[in-house]
Amino acid sequence: MLRGAFLFGALLVLLGGLLLVRPLTLQPRPGPVAHTIERTRNVRIPSTTLGSETGVHDSRRADTVLVSGGGADELPEGPAGFDVFDDGSFLIADPLRKRLAVFSPEGKFVRELKVGIAADNLAITPNGSIRVREASTEDIYFFDYEGLPKKAAAERETAEPREEARLFSGNSGIVTGQPGGGVVKVEFNRPGLRLLSLERLTTDSAGNSYVALEAGKNGETIDVSKFVRKYSATGNLVSEVSDIPLDYYVTPVNELRVRKGVLYQLRTTRSDVQVNVWDMN
């Protein structure tokens, strides 16, 4: 009995000595790890630039979209809004021609909708309409899939129910508000980056939420990186897209869309209109 007590005491002394030499450190709790989604494909849609040598001759081509050359005292204009049909084809605003253009999933011209207004924001609604905002007046128009008006008069844009996004200290936050979406708790852990904004893009029929995040180096808004994350119906982080290019020629109004678990990004460059695609299924 005495021998056992002696050995136990000696062990305690030894452990105490080790703690003095190498103090116990608690490792930080790792954040959630997402499966990284690489870009699936890049669709390029040809454009015609006004003011260029070929722009004068090609400005009437239906199979291209029109982009202004811009200048020292004016911003370039052109496709800033888009949406995606259920079959994967693209509906792209062509405001300088006052039309909407439909392109196949491969970027081939399909048809045009001569809506007669310069659209900078558009959305394909679940009831089979196309909701279009006129760029200068912000009036809202509704068209069918052939480009015919569905209402006699335009409406002024009214405030729609907004998502509530709140940032907390420590690179975390929540997104709430969309029916059927529930609350998404976001934790962002990237060395050298600080979370700047959150936005829920959509919630699919399975209850998965797609959230866009913006982060800046040391919290600055100049050099910004953008991420899109997929969260399950139970709030678990499933996957993430982190290679989203942000070098635009025309700043997008509708930049990101999600259809059937696929993320699409509109990016108008000097030479063409690009749609980047990430399959998040």
C-alpha cells in the first residue's frame, strides 16, 4: 500500500515538472470545412463594342450583345443583368439595343425579345414572367417568354422583403428572412481576410441555402474576394466556390444566379460577355 502511494506521488511530481517545462496550450477549434467546387465551364458570348473600328458595321448583328466604349467622363454600358432558364439557356439584357437576348447553354444565339426598354435588372419569375427594370427610370415591366407585355403599364419599383444579414465579431454572422430557408449561421476562417458582407442568393426545394460572402484583406473594401457557399437544410456547410473573378468592364447588377444547384456568374469584359458556371450539386 505504501509503495503504491509512493509511486502515485512520484507520478504527480513528474507531471507537474513537465507542465512547468512545457505549459499546456489549447489548440483553436477548427471552423467548418467545405468541399471546394472548381469552375465547371466558361461560356463566352460575342459582343460588339461601339466606337471600335468594327462596331459601326456589326452593331446590328443579332447574335452579339452591344457594349459602349466608355470614355474619360463616362462609364461603359452594356449587359449588366441576366438570368437562367430551367433548360440552362441564358437570358441577357442588351440595354443599348433595348432588347433581351436568349443564348443556349453553349453560348449560341437563339432568339431576341424586343422589349423596347433599356434593362439593367431582370429576373425570370416562377409564374412564367420576366421581370425587367428600366435602367434610367427604375420602372418595372413584366413580359412573357416571347417579349410581349403582360401588364399594360409600368410599375414603380417597390421595396421587396429583404434578407436580414448580420455580421458579428470574429468573422461570423447569420442570414435570415427567406421563406423556407431558415437561419444560416456563417463562420468564415481565412488568414488575412475579414468578412465584409453576407447575402442569401436563394433556397432550393430541398432547403439548401446558397450564400454569397465578400471578404477584404484586413477588412478593407478595395481588394475584395467573393465566395459562394452551399448550406444544407440543417445548416451544415456543404461546399464552397472561391475562384470567382471580379474584374468587370461593365459592373453587373445581377451578378450571381443559382438554378438547380448550379451557380452562374455574369461577367462583361472588353471583348465579350462571359458566364462562369460552377456545379454545386
